[in-house]
Amino acid sequence: MDSPTTPLAETGLPPAMPAGAEAAGRLAYLDVLRVAAIAGVVVIHVAARHVDVRAAPDLSWWTGNLWDAAVRWCVPVFVMLSGALLLTGPEMPIGRFYARRLPKILVPLLFWSLAFYLFVKLSDHAPLESGGFLGGLLGGGILNRYWFLYMILWLYLSAPFLRPVAVLLEGAYLRVFLCLWLLASSLRPLLHSLWGISIAGGDSLFAEYLGFFLLGAILHRQQTPGWLARGALLLFVAGFLLTAVGTGLLQHARESFQDVFYRYGSPGVVAMAVGVFVIGKQRFGLRTTGDAVIRLARLSFGIYLIHTFVQIVLDRPQYGIELARRLGSPLVDIPVQAVIVWGVSAALALALGRIPWVSRVVGL
């Protein structure tokens, strides 16, 4: 997840610049979307406990489902933001690109995976095993929520080769690409889950996150069509209803949780992600970012890395807080706990960011 800057300032500005100078090189809508998306990630993880596999969806389940569905766009929007930043603007030699970008993912991934491994083992009084850590790190099994880092790492590796593709995707090429991508990432899983219709091979040709990566660059670089600008809110609402209601109906019909509408490449989530991205671009346009929004946006990666630790400490009985139990109803628990988890994580990211060298592990 990269700093939302204009192409001229894609790699960021030096810390010594005076207040307000960095804002002159940033686009407000990219920063605002980044702040909103990390809030959505926290909401999803807080709401997840209420969207369980119980056979008959009750008030708790529906509350969690509505919250979860409403922010499902957050991960695709993060990928779209990365595409908007990495696939537009001046080219960079591939060696320099990798040298600048890859450590920003690899260093935090290694540090926080080790931190979480030690945190869990020491909390459970379990033995430490170097082989277990290395195997989990390579296999992505240390903390499932860090899957995003592994996915974005592959997109970073692919970015230099995708830039020409993003430039060529206009007119008929763009329409064909979008149709093929939607068929592969959205319609294939839906057809298989609902009616047992299988279409072989599509998932190996068009990865759903690769599509979001390119789509972010396209929506950022090209002028938004009038019909899309006018219908962005309707697109979001339709996507939300499809995601929430579709998940609820499948849960009721099959008496088990079905995640086909929750998939980030599902039709409803794609619609919400595009709607949110376009609304952000239309609402905030190409204005420069205010300093307060910049500070919040810069904390987003740190919040993502830290918030699981905060949520565990707030929830598990051995730490004596048990916030979810104290808050009770999900009508209260989800919004209140999300705000607390976000706030504590932001404060910790800010504090760590002020420590020399340590700031690198929170993306500051």
C-alpha cells in the first residue's frame, strides 16, 4: 500500500520539507480512499466473529453481515490505489524500482510475522521452533491476515511489466479486458457456487487482484465517463445489496456459510470498489491533500500491521479486558470496538514511527 502521490512525487518527499510542501505533491482523493479503506479492514475483522456458520441467521449474524458487506470494497480499493500509483507516471529502471519498493513490503512482513509468532507462542507458553517460523513465513501461515502482503509483493514484482498494458487498455481493448476479467474473477465462482456450472482455466489466466491493479491505474489516468460518474453511488448501493442479501439468502437456504458473495472478485464487491473509487475521485477531484489527511494516510499501513495484536489483547480472556463481551450486542460492539482498535493501532503506529529505524517496520 503506497503513499498516494501524484506521478511527479510518486516516491514520496523528504522528511525535511516544510509543512504543506508535501501536500502540494499529493492528490486528496487517493489519501482519503486510503484512510477509508484501512478503517474498512478493521471493521471487517471486528465484524467477522458475528458472521459465523450458524444455520439460522439471527440479529447478531445479520448485523455482522451488513457491516462486513458494507466495507468489502476496502481490499480491492487498496489494490486499485497501488495500481494507480505504480502503473502511471514516469518509468523507473527495473532494478531501482525493486530496490525502492520491495523492502517496503519485505521488512515489515518479516518483522511483524516474527513479532506475531513470538506473541502467540509466549502467550500460549508454547515452545519456539525456528523451522516452524520459517515454514510459516514462506507458506503465509504465521498470520492469515498478512496474506495481503504476499499478494501485493507479487503485484510489485509484476508492475514494471504491466505498465505498458495499462497504457494500451483503452477503447475496445479496455472493454474486452474488463469482460474477460469479470468473467474469470466474478462470474466463474458465482456460476459454480449457485448452479454447479464450471468454466475451466479462467482463474489461471486472469487473477482477480491483477484486474483490480490495472483497473486502479485506468480509473486514475483516464477521465471518468459521465454515466459512471453519475451512477457511482447507485453502483455502490447495488453492490452492497447484492453482497449482503445474497450472502444471507445462501446462508438460509444451505444452512451453512457461503462466501461466494464475499469474495473480493465477486460482482457485488467489484461494483462497490469501482463505486467508491469513482466517488472519491469525483468528490475530492485533483485537489491537494491537507496535512491532517496526509498524517492519517501515512499511518494506514502501520494500522494494518498492528491492529490484529490490539484486537487479540482487547478480546481474549487472559488479558482481562474482554471488550466484545463487555459491549454485548453487535449493534454496539462492532462500531465501538472498530473505533477503539483503529485508534489504539494508529497511536501505536505513530509512536513507533517516531523511533529511528523502527519507523521502517510501520511504513513511515
